[in-house]
Amino acid sequence: MKHDEELQNKQIARFALSKTFSDIPPDIVDQLKRHLLDSIGSLLHATNKPSILKLVKQIQTMSEGGRCKAPLVNQTSFDRAAQLFTALIRYPDFMDNYMGKEATCHPSDNLGSLLATSQFRRTSSQDFLTAMAVAYEVECRLVNEIPVMKEGIDHTLFLAYSITVAVARLIGLNELQTAHALGMAGTSISPMVTSRASYTYEWKGFASSLEALNCTGIAFLAAQNLTGPIALFEEPKGFKDVFDMKLDFDWCTESFELLRKCVLKEYNAEVHAQSTIEAVLELRKNNRIDVDQIERIDITTFLTAYHIIGSGAYGDRKKVATKEQADHSLFYLVAVAILDEDVWPEQLEPERIERKDVQDLLQKVHVQTKFPLHKPLLLAGMLDPFTEAYPEEMKTKVEITFKEDEKISAEKNDYHGFHTRPFTWNDTIEKFKRLSNGIIDTDHQARIIDVVKNFDQREVDDLLAVICI
């Protein structure tokens, strides 16, 4: 057994609690605020969605009272508020991403717990942004170091650790209490990646909210000095034995470098579809396309995209009847982009999904990788230039063949919103306004934008006052 000070839980806790706002480079502070505004756009957009209202009814049944402000329920308990905030941000599936070589995650899944627990005691906006940076970095680092998705465990496993340490900061846990909280969360939450596989159900958009509920509660238990398996990563039957993966990272060297690789979405679709959709829309814009004359559409992509959204290891993606299936089907996304020249929430509504034009066209879409063999993964990745380039690039090729054998094609290495072409403030504001149109008026939008752009000089209460509608 390692010396106590070398245990990964202790190191993660030390990193999380020792960082200050001054440790965050100014460009990353600016990025965090843009990601926060992007997330609030999704939060507001989701407030009237039927799936969200199911959760609201459950919360009203399970948790009457409480002093934590939250949208739609006025006030509730801190853990239930964390659950609701998280679901609102996550449900539209229009949030941020981080991509490692073998796994991915949505760092904005951490924000719901921060918005809730920042109300437990006085929290400055700089405290909030520091906790946000810590959460983002911890989750992204774990994605890099222990990619459990290839073992069938969902990436929200990492969210359990990042939420726990961020909440620990905000409610004032010490290093030992935080390490014990990490042990409790780590041994209790092991979500299966099948929640994202075909056929995909509503739960895809809610799995992270359950982690927010549980991890927030665990951190408050640790505040009462409840102990957990502190040597989670090292002890017998621990993480290494179960997953055959060893976490042996020196957290003393950690900074906030991975945040610069966090990306935003231009289109309301699974992140690995973004460059393909951009290529399709460019073809649509630059060519006169008669949809009735399309014979077939060939998409060449990298292995991760093929498996998750192209009918690879995650199942048949040509069966599309719901929002959850549509935003994870490269076939549907390509077809609806050609027909509607856009992929936004409107393209994921049931009445759009069910129409004959898109259901017929998606059957003409074919998805493959550059290298025809997919196993063994290491060899396939080396021989496939599209896969080898991922995640530093998101290569794609779109070729449309017409009945007269005419062909048009486009290739992309990235997309607008990727870390090579990141959103500006204007891009982020435009997306926020479009998502929140019809939910709040323009004056309200302007107030939220002002609070977030200047958030490091404002109060968390200022933010809560404008988003808890």
C-alpha cells in the first residue's frame, strides 16, 4: 500500500482544495465564462420540455421545502437542486465536451452542483469559477488517464469525482474529508455506457443529474466526518483490480491546461457529428441539390464516431423515432441537415423526426471508416488516418452521389466550436439568444449576458437571480 500522502484520493483532494482564482490563466477565466453562458442557454431552453417536467414532478413529490433556489420549483434541498440544475443543462444535449483518445465527457455536467451548493454558504464568483475550473480539470484528466468507456462504464463515472471535489471546495471540507468523500462516490457510482447505446431513451439526458444528486449528498455526509474507502485506487478489490486500469498520476504537476481543449457545439448533435454536419451544410450552401436526385450519401469518419453514432459498437443508428436517438444518429443528422439546412432543437422534435422525407433520406446514408477493419483497435487506429488524427482533429469526408452518377464531396478536419476554431463571445451570445428566445425577453437576455461576461466581478447571487425563473 502506498504511503497515505501518495494516495490518489489524497492527491486529488489536495489539488482541488489548494487552487486559487489567481492560479487560473486569464484566457481560461474568459473561456469558463463563455462555457457558463453556453450552459445557461441550454438550461433556459430546457425549462418547458416534457421530459424535464417529469423530473420536476418527482422532485416536488420527494423534496418539499428546502432553502435552495432552483428553476421551476422555487426552493428545494441542495441535492435536489443540484439534480435539477444538472438535468436542465444536460437534457438538450447541446453542451460542451472534452475528448480524450479513448473516452469523452461533458464538463458542464459539473455546473448544476456548483449552482446549488454555492448557495449553502457565501460564495464569491471567483470561488465559483475556481471550483468550476477544478471540476473541469479533474474530470478531463481522469478521461485521459483511465478511459473506462472501453470497458462498458459510462464517462459519468469521472463526473462523480469532479462533482465531489468541487462541492467539497464550496461547502468547506478539509483535505481528509474530501478524500473520504471521493472514496464514497467512487465505490458507489459505476454507470453503464449502455445508456448511450441504441436504442437510446430519455435517461441519456438525465444520468448525470443522478450523479449530481448523489455526489452532493455524499459531500454533505463527509462534512459530518463519515468515512469512506480512502485508498479507492490502490486497495484490494479497488479500482485497479476491478477495471485493470491503474491511476498513477502526479497531481502536484496538474494545472488547468486541459480546459483549453474543451469545446462547444455549433449544432444540436452528438459532438463527433459536428464536423460532418458542417461539411454537409457547406455542400448544401455551395451546390444546387435536388434531394429527389440523391442516390446515396457516403460518410467517412473516425472509429469513435463510427462506433457511437454510425452503427458500430453502440448499435443500429438507422432506427430513429425520438430526440435521444436522433441526436446520436449520424444517418439522421446528415439527412435532416440536407433537408432543413440546420441542426437545432427544432430538428429533434418528434413531428420532424417522424416525417417521411427525412426517414427516407437517412436510409441512403452510409457510414464507414477510412480503414475497413476495426479490430484490433490499436492497429486500426494506426492504419486509419482519420482515427489516428483524433482527438486533435475530427476528420470527415462527405460524398453525395446523384442518380446521374454526378458526385460532390467535402472534407473537414475540425468544426466551428472545436478548440482549433473556438467560439468567440459573439458566437456564444448568438447561440445563447437563439436557445433562450421565447423563454425570456431580450432585456432578460441582456441582463444574463452582462452578469456572465463580468462574472468574476459580480456575485453568485446576481447569477442565480437572473436564471432561477
